[in-house]
Amino acid sequence: MKQRVLGMILAGGQGTRLFPLTQKRSKPAVPFGSKYRIIDFALNNFINSEIYSTYVLIQYKAQSLTEHIQRGWRFGTFLADYFITLVPAQMYRYEELGPVWYRGTADAVYQNLHLVDNYEADYVAIFSGDHIYKMNVAHMLDMHRDSRADITIATFPMPAADSKRFGVMTVDPRARVTEFLEKPDPSTLPGNPTTVQTSMGNYIFSRRALEELLETNVRNEEEGYDFGKDVIPRALRDGYNVMAYDFLSNPIPGQDTPNTYWRDVGTLDAYYEANMDLVSVTPEFDLYNPEWPLRTAAEFSPPGKFVHEAAERRGQAFNSLLAGGTIVSGGTVRDSVLGRRVHTHSYSVVEGSVVFDNVEVGQHAHIRRAIIDKNVVIPAGTRIGFDLEEDRARGFTITENGIVVVPKSYTF
């Protein structure tokens, strides 16, 4: 009898370091790569791995994410086990405490253990909804079964100096995890390593181990409410079989090169750089692999359009991504990612920028190294990204690397 795998995507993060992009939306709902949302990549990984039963656990500022999934991620109604269902924080397990939001990643799953029971899952794949990557989860699941693991953690090698935002683990030659440290100070890591194995925040649990650990850790409040900080260390102390899955060994159908691309877009600079990764001639993260399709909510936009062909008034784009409904009208787009229904007018220039849906760039405007959120009308002649003090005076956010972020619906 085929074993049953339930997917759970943790999509409740506030994404405070992505402000102002997360002022009115959660981090997984932030647009990415011209036409996608960040959560689309986790959903595609499950679908392409034949995991068709998925709960998406949401919490903060969830309206945008809710509309996106309800509009674009629906199966038919004939097969009960084919679903992508949103699960808001419902205070299901804590009636005696009064209303309780999800207090951590483990608590979010604990409050919804009834869904695991109802589905009669043998395995539960618990993945983060806010990273950019491709992953054949079926390959990781095969390792989990073959090693008879209780927990399998997807790992990614990282310089030790950059590891303080992640869980770090020690792995023996058989790929068994022997130690797990959540967000350690790099100077405290034993042996002063230059490279460490970090947790991607993606786990496969055997159902029995998941229920036992959550009942012990979360229900009894013995440790805490997070997988990395509390549940995984507890599992190691109690002798559970915790295995490490090497992400670099993950095979992607239709991709000849190793699968090495994984980005945590938790900061504005990291988000900007991940978008810029897409515009090179042969990007490491390929959106065009037909054997690993990347779906998103369908939108019935007209085709992109380029108009005017005079000497100085020419609609043109170089090394850029443009979504449907975008019109480049006598302007130039270079090394940029443009969303839906963006209109750049004559003699304007957009370079090295990420532009969300429904943005209008006026004549002779020049935008450089900027992120422009939705529904912004940029007046003719405006310059953004040239005088950072002027941009700061307008109320724009300036990142450490000098990227200018214009908030949603900003009025000049």
C-alpha cells in the first residue's frame, strides 16, 4: 500500500527585514522574478515531487497570500487527496489558555496536528515558504525511508562566518546528525571550521516521531516552540534517528548542472540580488526548464509590447525579464525585472531595478538600482537611485548596499 505523504508549508512569517515590501503582505507573498510570489517555489517543489496534499500555514498579513493561492493554486474537486489548503492560526489546541497565535514553527504544526491525523499521513514534509530554490523532495523522501530516519533535515553548505542566522549541525560519515546548534556565534563553533552544514528549514518527519516530539516539547512546554531551537535538539538528546540530506546531491529533471542554488531572501539586499541573478544570459537559477515547470497564479494579461523605433526614442530591453501587459514605449530597460502592466514612457531608463505590477514610469525618468513596489506613478523627469539623500528625504528606504526601495502606492 502506497505510503501517504502530507506537505505543510510554513508561510506565516512577518518578514520584518523586508520592510517596506512586507508592510501590507507577508514575506511569502512578496512578488519575485517578474510574475511569481516567493511561496510559489515551495509549492512547485511539492507539486513537481508528486506531493499533492498540502496545507499552507499562514498568520501575519495573510490577505495577499490568501488571494494569490485561492486564485491560482486550485485542484479539481473529484480527488479528495489533491488539495492546497490555507490554514490560518485558529488557536485550535489552546482553548484553556485563551487565544494563542502560533508561537513558533513547531507550535504552528502542533496546533494543526489534527490535520495530520485526519489525513492519516505516514510522513510529513514541513518546508519553509520563503526561500528561492528548486528541490526534488521525492529524492529526500527516498533517503528518509531508506535510512529509517525519524527526522531528515535538508542541509546547505555555507561559510561559517555567514551561519549565524541558521541552524548549524555536525554530521557523521553516515549522514547522521550528531549535534545541532541554532543560530550560533561563528566564533563559538568547535574546531573553527570555514564551512558548515546549515539547516534549510526543510524537514521530513515520520508521523510517530513528529507527534511524540510535539506533544513533549510544545504541549508540555518543556523546551519551546521552534523546530530548530527546541525540537531538533530534543530529538537528538532523546535518541531519535536524525539524518542530514545534502541539498547539493538533489537531482532536478531536465537540469544537467548540479543543484546548488538556494537563496534566503530575508533582507532587501538579498532579495534584490536574487532577482538580479535571473537576468544573466545563463542564470544559475533557470526559470525555463520544461521538465521542472514553475507555476503561478494565472493572470490574463495581454502580451508585452515594445513601441517606437526612432533614433533616440526606441522601445528596447536588454538582459531583462518582463511579465505580461508590460509596455516599453520609447524607453530603455536594462538588467531589470519588470512585473505585470508596467508602462515605461518615452526617453525613460530603468536599469538594474526590480519593478512590481502596475507601475508607470514617466517620460525622461531615470530609475537605477531600485525596487519599486506596486501601483506607483513616477512623474516625468524623476531620478531615483542617483542622489540617495534626496531619496531618503522622500521617505524611501535605502539598504546597506545602496538599493532604493519605493513603497507600495507611493505618491510623489
